[in-house]
Amino acid sequence: MKTNQNFYKWHTVPIMFFFAFACIYGVNAQTNWTGAVSTAWSNTLNWDNGVPTSSVDATIDPSNYLALHLNPTLDNTGLAAQSLTINGAAVLSGASSTNLTVSGIVTGTGTLTANASTITISGDMVISVFNAGTSTVILNGSGTQSIDAYTFHNLEVDNSSVVLSNPEIVNGNLTGSATLAGVTGGSLSIGGNMSVAGYTANTSTVTLDGSSVQTISEPYTLYNLTMNNSGGAILTGGNLTVTNNLVLTSGILTSDISDLLILSSTLPVSGASNSSFVDGPIRNTALDGVNNAFTFPTGNINKYAPIGLSNVSGTSQYTAQYFKSGHGASLPVGGATASTDEYWTLVENSNSASADVTLNWMDGAYSGITDVSEITIYYDDPGTWVDLGATGTASGSSSSGSVTASATGVQLAASPNFFTFGDNSGTNPLPVSLVSFTAQYQDNHVNLNWATASEQNNGYFEVQRSADASNWVAIAKVQGHGTTDVYNSYVDIDNLVGVVPSGNLYYRLKQVDFNGAFTYSMIRSVDMNNPAPTVSTYPNPANSTLNVNWTSNSDGNSILRLVNETGINVYDQTISGKGIMQRQIDLSDLPTGIYFVQLIDGTNKTTTTRSVMKN
């Protein structure tokens, strides 16, 4: 048979042209959702060109639907598409334990409802409607990814070229191995933990607005930071630097010496209160002879207690922290009094500029201030409280006010450096001093013990219990001793009526004055599943030797410690071993007084305290 060569020649031209075009312009295969038999993405009968893969574009458009008009649902793991287009009234729904990887763009005028799925995107995300549910979105492209303004649940960023539009909300965790960039003037709200590898702030605002404790587990430099989570946030991964505005609306931001909050601006911190402050050290690096004043939003244990600097004479850096507890410096002679319930540390970290120091009282009843004119600032010189500014300059009322005194560069450069309220005349009582509070589970009940070194107008203690350290109920009322300068100990037992001994319980004291003013103690936790070891001490009172017995439940190290009634450690020993333990503490060189035996168990880190008298 004779072949028509001309026919073959001319009909192969379009085929060859299309092949060349596809090679040059990278045309991808495409498949359209029809929903012919079900909602299952992985069913090939629901697509007009088979289930999409990483090299096939997927389009979901109602114009391609068949008679059933079924929207697709992710129904498996390992689902993929080169690009994903969702148009019009079409909705793609995710499901639990399913995932979809899109190696290109996600776009269209339709809706992506992720539910509990995991969706990985390597291109732009510009879909008209995105409903996050409890999903995780992973951005892992190799080029620049542009992301429209969305509310995510969990967002993982593994591409350093992600561009976020304004605003972005992450209700869950923000994680990833790449550095995320904030848009100039934009905003990023986070409801969970923040552990993305880095964050380039530009002039964006980051808001922490979760409903439970959030952790910031990498070092970041932010432009604006807003704290708006009543559950609080904890710095765990290094220093957090804020270069512009810090707004404290709700919740406690917790720092420590290894995870500092650093403010590189002297702009006033706004919104600080008893419900929102920084519990831990704060450093300011922007003070100099021009920008020479700043108030640190310090606080501790539900108490906002700021400390301020002004008239700083030169460029310097300062770190401040507040402690809602007593400091052990001795009083000067002449009937002076110093606060036994609170103090600040303020240390000049660089240079030796002089400055004026301001201590603020926001609750005069707690701070024991009745005569403002007699209040001054004491600093530890060391070991003895010394008047910082020859009575200082106090203003305000007994309810709230401040006192300011001048400090030299030498005084401010001392480390550690302690400051508190003082009264050279002894007029101000400077108040109830709670020196210990312990809670210990034993034999289906909890033993509660606390002690005061002095009390002023102390009506009673209300013992409170909580299952979550947030919602509290009163379980007992114990009468106080009014006004006294002597040591008093208190005991209460929680018989756990109606409580199943499991998990953690939390305890605190509400100390109420005769006039109704009140303050809260520190919180103590009890692990019902791993009770603290029982500690026995004898003799009590003791003269030269104190015997301490306990049972260790693990081979880990424990710490045996003796603390005097001003909170200073006078004995420390690290002990390893398991089983019945016994140690003797030499008291012969210690002065007469009250001491507290503390055992910090290596397993559950619980501290058990017993008070003893040394004759």
C-alpha cells in the first residue's frame, strides 16, 4: 500500500509545534474536579484526567461539576498537586489525619476549609477564603512566597523568603526553621508558642494574644510588642529585644537572667498594671544624657511595682527586677524600719553614670506606708540598709505614690544591688512579713504551713485551692495576730473532701487586713502522684547540732539547705543516693533565731520546709 507522504508531513506539524511549545513554556498537565461519584479527592472517577500529582495542576470549579455537584474532601495522606485553583462557590475541605502538598500556587475565588488537615505550600497563597480550623499550614518554597492576610491555626515557616500581608493571625503555634519577615507597618498576632527560627521585624507589631501560657523559645528582635494574654508568656530561648513600643494589656511576661527582656528605646511602656507586668529582669540599653528617664514595668506574684530612673548623666545600660519578698540586710541603728516584704534590684551594666532612682508603691496597705513624709529609699551597702538620698523626696498618698533619691555611679554599678522602702524614724510599719509557705501531700491530705516574722493589722489568712492555678476556691480561714513584731507560725490541713487525689493541686494564701485590704502569697503546687519526701528534724529547739532525716525516691541529686528568717542561705549541701537519708547540720557558729530546713528533691523539684529554733 502506498503511503501518502504529504498527508503525514502536514499532519505532524501541529503535534511537533505543541511539543516544542510545551518544552519551551513548561505547560503542565491539568485535571479538573467533577465530583462524579463521591467527595473523595483520591478517587480517580472524581477527576476528568485522573487524581492530581505533584506534576499535575488541579482545578476545582463548579463549571466542571457533574450532576451530583459534590465538593471535594481530602481523604488520605500523601495527596499532592502542582498548583491548586479553587473558584466560585467551590469548597475544598480538609479532614483529620490527611495532608496535601501543593508544589506551586494556591489561588482562586473559592474557599479552602482546612479543618484538621496539614497543607504544605511551596508557592504563593492567594486564595479568596481560607478557613483554618485546627490545621497546620507549612510554607516551604525555595523562592519568594507571597501570602495574603489570613487567620491560621498552626503556621510553620521553612522558607526564608515568605512575604506576609497585613494583618496575619496565628491562633496556634508559629514554628519553623526559617527567618520570617514582618511587613513594614504590618501586624502578626500569635495565640500559641513562637519558635520560628528568626523574625525580621521591620516596623511590624507582634501581639501575643493566646488564652493559655505562651512560650517564646528563640531570641528575637521585635519592633512593637503587645502582651494581651491573661495566661501570660514565658521567655525560654534567649533574650527578647523590643526596639520601639512595649504595650502590656493583659498577662504576665516572665523573663530570667538567661532570657532577658531588653528594651532599646526609652518610649514609655503603656498599660502596665497588677494584671500585666514583667516578672523577671528587664534591661534598658537606650539611656543617655538626652534620653535620660525610663520606668521599668517590674512586678512579681500578682503585684505591679515599677522602678524608675531619671536624670541619667551619661550613656549607660541598666537591669531592674522586683521581688515580692524580704531581703536580709540589717537595719541601721536608731529605730529605723525597712520593708520586709519587697525589694528591687537595679544594676548599671555599663559605664558609671549617676541617676535618680524612683520606687513606686501602688498599694500602700501592702507596702505598709502610712506617713509619706517619712519614706525614703534604702540600699544594701552591703549587708546593712543605708539611706540612699538622705530621706529622699516622696510624693503621693498612703494609697499610692513614689519616692525618689539620687544615686552615684559607684552605688548603681554595685552588683547585686538592692533597693527598698525605708523609714529612718520608724513611723511607717512596713508590713506583714511572710517568711515561709509550704504545701505537702501526705496520707490523703495536704499539710499547709506558713510563718510570719512580723504583722501589721493582720485580720486573717484565707487558704485557697485551685486545680489549674487560675480558678480559686476558699477552703479555710485562719485568724491572724493583728500587729506584732514576733515570729508566728500557722498550720492548716486540707482533707481533700470531694477531691480525687490525682494530678496537681495549687495553694495560696489571701492575707486580709482589718480594713479589708488584702494581698496574695506565692503559689505552691502539690503533685498528688509524686508526693514530696517527708522531712523530720530533731532536736527542736537545737543547740549545736541538728539532725535531718528523709527518704529519697530516686538516685538524682537532692539539695539540703538551711535558711535564716531573713531569707539568706547559711548552709547548702548537694546529696546523691536513694532510700533513707540522714544528715547533721552544725549550728554552733550560727546566732540564736529561727531557721528553715529546705529539701529540694531531684525528682520532682519540690521544696519541703521545716522551721527550727536555734538556742
